[in-house]
Amino acid sequence: MVSVIVLILLCLCCLGLGWLGRWLYGKIKLTSVEQEAVRLSQEAVKEAEARKKEILLEGRDRLLKEQLQQEKEDRERRSELQRYERRLQQKEENLDKTREELDSVKALQLDKEEKLNGREKAVSQMEENWQKELERVASMSSGEAKNILLERMENEARRDGMALINKIEQETQAKADKVARDIVVSTIQRLATDVCSEITVSSVSLPSDEMKGRIIGREGRNIRALETLTGVDIIIDDTPEAVVISCFDPVRKEIARVALERLVQDGRIHPARIEEIVTKVTKEVNRIAAEEGEKVVFDLGFTNMSQETIRALGRLFYRTSYGQNVLNHSREVSVIAGMIAAEVGANVDIARRGGLLHDIGKGIASESEANHAELGAELARKLGEDPRVVNAIESHHGDVDPICVESIIVQIADAISAARPGARRETLDTYIKRLESLEEIAVSFEGVDKAFAVQAGRELRILVNAETVTDDKAREIAKGIASRIEAELRYPGRIKVTIIREMRAVEYAK
């Protein structure tokens, strides 16, 4: 027990001695750190004082330099101001001299003006005296002389202006004709179409005149049934072995023609058989029309054409105009319009589409009094065609003003297709009447001696009196005749008006 107590006491003594040693060591360490801190603090104060002195010295040097620079700039500014003052003084002196010179010039000008006024009065008086003397010598007043002079100048100016206008027109026409001729000729050379269609028949040949009675039937029931089912008029007259089919609708006329031919071949002609044949032929004709429309659309490369448009185009296959098949004509106009549009840089697709659809109104069955251009434009507008295509349709006969170059191209292509040789037939009476009308218009002008329509009416040659008609007057007559022809006549293509003025002197040696 005692040993335990002694051990405990020893442990406590050791702990006390350890703690005392640690405390003494910390005290000594703290004292050395405080001394080091005091030393560092003193050194820092010394360095700060030295830095302060350096900064003060630098600031004084900089301030001194700035003061010197400021003084230098002040001296330069004062010298510049002195130069400006000297310049201003010199300018003021110059201005004073200028004022003095201006005053002297004004005085001289006043003297000159007084002298000029006196001279003007003297000149005016002299002019009045000269004018009175001239009027007395010329036996006319100044107003009359002025009118004569103005009239002469006006005539000379009109003559010079007419000559200049004619020169400009000739140069422009020469260039325009060459470009247009190249475009049209290259277009026509690239085109190859049939001249006219085979479907121009409006009569049916019969094997014998006995067949006419069978077509009429008992009390006319057969012919009435055929006319009722087809909507045509069948004319049976004294024409041997033939009957004539009359109808404004070419599709109905074609249905009646084919049906009648089949009835004649079959020999069984009675109302029931007529109805059966007409029904079959109607389906075949409609199918052929649709196929022809689709064929044209496919050949031209149009892939977005509606079925209603194709059907209307197909109906044109059975329609003719002056012997020219309207569907072939529309196809030809589309091709020509596309070629011309490509040459002049217009929209080829719009021109070709407008050319194909320009006569589509002729294939629309309608009771309206509107013409085919209006009907076609209405259909195209309803089917959502481009406004330029619609305008090309309704303006191709000049009833509506064109809004784009493609519409004008369609008009040109339509005229080329209709007016080219062999495209259309013209009766002899109409042809002679047109030539006579051309010559009558020409001879109605004063100074015209004779007029001759040549080249099938495509040129009008006119002989004028050389004594009464001058060169300028001849040009005016040519323009007047051309304007009247355009206003009064309808003709394919264009007509060339040629004025011939010649002077002949004839003498005989005896």
C-alpha cells in the first residue's frame, strides 16, 4: 500500500516537473518571438521612412518637370496668340483697303450705268426709227413680219423634226426587225407540226340514195331519234349519196358523224339501235378526246394539269378554225411561245402554259354569251392557274391589256401559228374582199394615184403624185394608211405599206 502511495506521489511529482519545464520553455520561446517581432517592426519602420523619402523626392522631381513643361507650353501658346493677332491685324488692314476699292468701283459703276442708260435710250429711239422705216419699206407691220418668220421657223423645225424622227425610226426598226426576225425565224425553223387536221368532215357518204329513206325512217322517227340523242341537225337534200351534219358543237357533230357511219355500215337502223350506237360512240369520242388531251399535255411536259383542263383541251381535237385544228394550233402556240420566251429571257413555263391554254374556252360547253377568251380565263382562274397564265388567255385577242411579257409572247405565237403559210384556209370571196378593202383605203388618201395589193395581200404598193406629195408627206401618208388598216381590217400577220414617189421627165428628139 505504501509503495502504491509512493508510486502515485512520484508520478504526480514527475507530472509537475514536466509541466513546469514545458511552461519555462514556452516562456523563453515567447520572449524570443516578441524580440524578433520588435526587431522586424523597427526595420519595417526604417524601410517605410526610406521609401517615403524616395517617393517625396520622386514627386518633387515630377512636379518640377511638369512645371517646366507647363511653362514651355504657355510660352508656345503666347507666341501662337501673338501670330494670330498679327494675322488679324493684317486682315483688318486688307479689309479696309478692299472697302475703299469697292467704294471706288461702285462710284465708277454708277457713272457707267448712267452712261448706259443714256445710250439705251438713244438705241431704243434708233430702233423705233428703224422699225418704222422697215415697216414703211416692207409695207407690213412688225407683228405680220414676226408671224411670217415664226411660220417659216415652224415649218423648218417640223421638217427637221420629221427627218430626225424618220431616221431614228428607221434605225430602230432595222435593229428591232433584225432581232425579231432572228427570234421568229429560229423559232419556226425549230418547229415541225402538221399543217391541218384530218377531222374537218361534216358530211357522211352513203352507199346509195336508198339509204336516205332508211335514215329518215317511218314518219321520220329514225332521224328524229338521231337528232335528239346527238343534238345535231341532219340535212338530207338533193346531194347524191351524202347527208350533211350541222351543229355548232364539234364534239356532238363528231359523235353524230361516227354514229351515222356505223349505222350505215351495220344496216340496222331503228331508234333502239340508234340509241345503243350513240351511247357507245359518245363514250369512244370522250375517251379519244381525253386521250388526245393527255397526249398533248404529256408531249409538252406538263405534269400538274387538272383533269377538267385536260378534258377541255381534248374537246379542241374536234374543233377547227379556218381549217386549222384548234388542239394542234394550241400545241403549236405553246411550242412557239416557249421558244420565243427562251430567246428573250422570259418565263418559259408560263409562256408555254399560256400558249397551250389560250384557246381552251373553245372546248367549254357553255350557254354564256362570253367569248372563248373570257370563258377560258374564267376556267383557268377557277382551277388556280397562275395570274400571268390567266392574263395570257384573256388578252390574246387584245380585249384585255397584257400585264406581263409572257402574255405578249402568247399573242405573237398565236399570230405566227395562225398566219404562217398553209395553216388556215381562206375562201376566195373573203380573200378578194380583203384585197379590195386594202386598195380602197389607200386610194382614199389625197395625193394617191394608184394602189396595188400584192403578195396575197401582205404588201400594199402605192403610187403617189410626185408634184403634189413631198417625201415627208409620203411618209405621213404611209403612216396614215397603216393606221387605218390596223383599225378597220382583220388580217393574219402583218401588211407592208410601200409608198412609191418618182419624178419622170420625158422629151422626144425630132
